[in-house]
Amino acid sequence: MFSNLNKLIVVHFIALLGCVLCNDMEGPKEFFTSIAGLEDLLTTEIQLQTEMQKYIDTLTQHIELLRSEMTIIQHEHWKASKDLEGYLNNPINAYRLIKRLFSDWPTFEESVMSDSSRSDFLINMEAFKQNLSFPTQDDMVGSTRALMRLQQTYNLDVAQVASGILNGMKYGSPMTWQDCFIIGEYMYAMSYYNHTIAWFKQTTKLIQADEQLLQDASVLDFMETLIEYYRSMGDYDSALDLSDYIIARDPERKALLEKKAELEKENIEHANDEKEFKDVKIDYPYYKTNEYRLYERVCRGEHENTYSPQQKYLFCQYHTNGHPYLLLQPLKLEQLSLDPYVIYVHDVLTDIQMEAIKDIAKPRMTVPQTQ
């Protein structure tokens, strides 16, 4: 049951992604409402990665060549520092110094100017944009909203999702603080403030865990921008907590000290204000029905508790319905509920059959025009 539920969560995310994109789009788009579309994106990234690696390799080769020349020059300067007069009185050293400045350094400059790796890379990238699949703003909004609905349906903790954990199972690499911030930004733009705050707090948590990153003053500058987000949402407690943290690390931030005084004043003025943040669900009547709430409980694996009075009447069986084929290979039925009647049919298709169906369906898939 546990492993099936975790598979369901992953499949459900893809389904949610498709539903959200369909709800947000008024007409056909290039993609992406299916795993097939995501496979196209993965193919795009593979090509981009290959091109970037080629660019890096070319740059590395060029840099290594220049580095070897600089090592030789640095060694000459080290020898000169030991006995400057004696070094320069040597006619060979004098010649090599003049030769380097007259001939070698112009050659170095020319090699940098003639390096076409950057322009080649940009030209290839422009060609990729014309010929490969890239996500749009609608795709970013849709995938973020699908992630929020997945989070709510399964009561997933933000810290676990950011760690690549879904319902206790590790599914992927952890998110970076930048990933968490972008999710928070999109949620903020959609006015899902409760979720915005949770993702922003995860952002700061990941930053605070990286002491080396915190040595960069620009990171503290970034954290100051989060204070303004909290302030605009009326979450003065979080804004003040973050202000205290930044000031503790850099007491010389006078502007932040002044801002903190303003926040403390505003916090007192708005102490009795009721914070009514929007719920994450899309305003669609079906999401308010008992059926949808039951669906969410089933998704979370809570159907056993939901139908607990019936448990002793539920059973599994082999089913043939008198069909000759099924006599040889009966269906494996597991009853999940009697009212409404819900059964789980195990092993209907083999892995090979499922792959064949997907291969046949992919070229025919289009974006639905209804919600």
C-alpha cells in the first residue's frame, strides 16, 4: 500500500500539471500537459548541456594555454625579485623582457580578441531557441500551481518537498535556495501568501545552513528583499526575525536598522488585523464538493479510515466471469469500498503493453479545450 501510494503521488503530480495547464490555456500550446512534453524538455536540456560543455572545454583549453604562459612569466619575475640588478644586467633576461612586451603580450591580446567560442555558443543557442522546445511563462505558472495542489492534497511538508521527499520516500535531488525562492515568488504573484511564506522561510533556512554562502555580502542583500515581501503580506513577525538575523551578521547595516524600527511600529499598529490569506485551490466549484474532499483523502491513503465500518466486509478475489481466457488468467480484484463500490484491479496490463500504449498515444496527444 505504501509503495503504491508513493507511485500515485508522482503520477498525480503529472496529472495535476496537465490539468492546471489546460485550465490556464485558452487555445492550443506547443506543450506541455504530459510526460511526453516533459521528455521533449529533457531532450532540450541535454542538447543545451552538450553545447555548454563544448563551450567550457574550449574556454578551458584556451585558459590553460594562457595559464602556462603566465606561469613562465611569473617565474621570471620571481627570479628578478631575488636580485633585480643582476637579473636585468643579464643580456638574455633583458632580451626576453623586451621580447615579451613587444611580441608576446600583443599575441596574448590577439588570441583573446580572436576567440570565437563565445560568439559561436550564442549563435548555437539562438538556433536552439528556434528549433527546440522551451517552456513559457504559462508553463512555469502551471507547474508551480500543480506543485501547490500536490502539496495540499497530500499534506506535504515544504521542507520535505524541497528535500526531494514525497510522503516519506526520496524521489529526487534536493531543491536549491534559488529553486525555493522562485516557487515563493510565483506563489506571491498568485496571492497564495500562506504558501509564499512557507517557501520563503525554506529559502532562508537553506541559505543559513551554508556558512560559506553567507560570507558573500550580496546574499544578505538578497535576504533583505525577503523582508519587504513579508512586510507587504503583513507578516511582520517573519520580517522582524529576518531583520534581527541579518543585523546580527552585519551590524553596520544602518538602513536596515531604520527599517526595523519602522517594522516594529507597523507591527504594533496592525497587531489586531486579521490576516486572511488566499487558499491554494483554484476557484472551481468541484473543489468545494464533498466528493473532491473524499478524493483528497483517498489520495492520501486515508480511505481505510474513511470506510472503516466496512473493512470486515471487504475482500480480494480472483474473477473470471465465465470467460475462457479469464479462466486461465483470472483478474485479481481488491475491494476498497462497498458504498460507493470501488475495486482495484491488479496486473491488468504488463509493462510492455503499457509502454506500447504510451508510444501509440504520444503522437496523437493534444491539449484539451475544456476544463
